[in-house]
Amino acid sequence: MAEPLRVGIAGLGTVGASVIRLLERQAAALAARAGRGVKVTAVSARDKSRDRGVDLSGVIWFDDPVALANSKEIDLFVELIGGDEGPARASIEAALLSGKSVVTANKALLAKHGMSLAKLAEDKHVALAFEASVAGGIPIVKTLREGLAGNAIRRVYGILNGTCNYILSRMELEGLSFEACLADAQRLGYAEADPTFDIGGFDTAHKLAILTSLAFGTAVDAEAVHVEGIQSITLADLKAAEELGYRIKLLGVAQRTDKGIEQRVHPTMVPKSSAIAEVMGVTNAVTIDADAVNELTLVGPGAGGMATASAVVADIADIAKGIRSAPFGLPTSILEKAARIPVQRHEGGYYIRLSVHDRPGAAAAIATRMAERQISLESIMQRKPMHKRGALASANAEAVPVVLITYATSESTIRDALEAVVKDGYIAGAPQVIRIERE
Ligand code: HSE
């Protein structure tokens, strides 16, 4: 049997410690599959004294991850530090420059520097592998890059952030507040160090930018993604969606259109009958719509130590076997630039929730503004006021929720109609608008 692959791991948080455990647990099977053993020979982390529940005796300790990356004691560098600059970037660059393959789970860094790092890996003839960077334990990178190589992909969309799906699921099922659900997600270790990355949609955007490149042969570019988070979603929206046969999910969607590749992250209404609607809690799911397979959905754990370690170990196993794919499926020189498609040009159905002053003519005025622009309504629902009718009918100005679902139209048409509705003076506050994604 060939010499074992010597692995150096930088970052010993939940994922790093789980990788060490999994490599130990699967040592015999991995050696049999790869034709060589896999051995962690060196590590680097901030605090040497911390008990991580793994045996580090006989493993060389480096305080500096760049020194580990440059070390002659390792053949492969695994980066699990996180962050899009600083030690993560410096150590990956050092490892690649010194001719070592790299495995990373760092989606933020790949979204920002993926192209230059892939080019460096290409120049040095080494691997840059990142299965763990998108959707945790779901092997979506290999699925797109290798498994679906015979397909032209039309659309990739999915739930790519466990924290947001956990928050939306608990709000819907248990009627809990946004803040309480976020605090639980942080306590359970799902959320990023800065949870704005999760709830603001940025973590999903980083992952989507990576998937878009793999699916459509474009250069990774997070700046080309339209991003909206889940902060504006209320219990009223979740309840209305439920009654109308939909669920609200934070989706990342990349789609080939006649205007180019549309990349967007936003709260989305999905029909309750769709595979993606059934995905609750911290679970992730990705649906791929392609010409040969039609539709394929992968569902699995999107965060957590062992699930993410599973993806890291899969990459390590490939490198032990000598497999080296182009990181984004194509040589970097032929990846096309991803143009940002303005969201105003998006076409689809819309959910609109308005707070309407309850007086004669309000509903007719709203319907007129829609009809003037050829917007066709699939449904319209007006809730009863919270108070008894008799007491407030005379005031004639109580705001009641009115929910509309439209058939497909363009975003610019919807925005224009709503501007006119606001000017008419029948509604209080700003309209809530959520895009609908149909199968
Ligand atoms: N914060 C991320 C999530 C972790 O909630 O999905 C996995 O990338």
C-alpha cells in the first residue's frame, strides 16, 4: 500500500474535531477505498489547552495556520478557520503556493476569492475541494460537477441556510417570535458568528454563487446575486401563506433566462405540495431542474459538526485516491463572467399583503390598479378586523389585512401597480411583497 496521506487541519471547532473523529472511525474503510491510509499529522488552532474530546497526542501543534500550511509534515491542508480574509485566506494561499492540495468549508472566502484560488490551484496542479461549503452534508458540489455532467441545467434552487429555515419553521409551526427562534438557533450552534450573515441572506448568497458557477459555467461572483433576508417576514405572512396553500422559505435561486443567469436570494412562497416545502428545521434541500434528469431534489443536514465533516472527509478521500477535478468544473480561463440581472426584470407570481383602510371603494381601487397593468389575480383574501365591526364601522378607517396572489407578471409591473395603490391612499404602511417560485 502507498504511503498514508498526511493531513494538516487548521481550525478545531465543532467541524474540525468532528473531522478528526470521522477519519479515525472510518480509517480502515477509507484506506481500503483509497489504496492508502489517511493520517492527521498536524493541527493548528487558537487555544492549545482546550479539551476537544479528541486525542491529539502524536500530532504536531502549530500556533500559526500559515506555518502549518507551509509545513513539510503534511501533504494536504484542511482549512476550517472561517472568514473571508485573514488567516483563512493567507493559509490557503500558502498551502497552494507550496504545492499542497486544499480542502475547505469556507463559503464566504470562496464567494469572494474563489476564482483567484482556483487559478492558483490550477497553476500548481493541485486540488481545491469545497464540498462542505454548500449545504453541509449534502453532496451537491459533486452532484453538479460530476453527477450531472451530461445535463444542461435550467434552474438550481434551494434552502441553503439552516438557521433561516429553522426560524421560519418554528415561527410557522409554533407561532414563536423571530427573535426567540434566532436565539435558539444561535444556542444550538447553527448560526454564523455574525447571525446577520444568516438572516440577511448573505450566507445563502455565498453558497448560491458557488452553485451557480458549477451549474452554469460562470465565474463565482457574489456581487451578481440579488439578496433579501427574512427579517421582514411576520407571523401574519406565514399564516396567510399556509391558508393559501403555500409555505415561506428563504431560497437561493439561479436560473437561466433569456436575459442571462438570474441569481437571487429572498423569502419565497413555495406550493405546499412541492418537495422543498416539506423541508423543515435546520435541514437543507437543493432542487436541480435539468434537461436529461428533469427534476432532482437532494435533502439533508445543512449544518452541524458531523454532517459538515462528512463532506470534508469525502474531499479528503478523493485527494487520497488522486482525484483532482477543476474546482468549478471548467478551467478558470473559460468560466464566463456572471452579469447581475436587475430583479425588476424578474418574472413570476407574487404574494402581496396590504394593510387596507376598511372603507368603501378600497378593494375596487386596488383591483383596478392591478387590472390597468394586466396583472391577473389568482386569489384575493380579506381578513376580518380584529375588533367588533359595530364599534369601529363609523370610524371607517380601520386597517385590515388584504392578501393578493398574482399570476406571472414582471417585478417592475408589480412595483408600479403598488406605487399607484399607495398614492390612492387606501393603505397603511408599506406593502409586503413575496415572490412565488412554482415547480
Ligand atoms: N450558518 C449556516 C446555516 C451554517 O445556518 O446554514 C452552515 O453553513
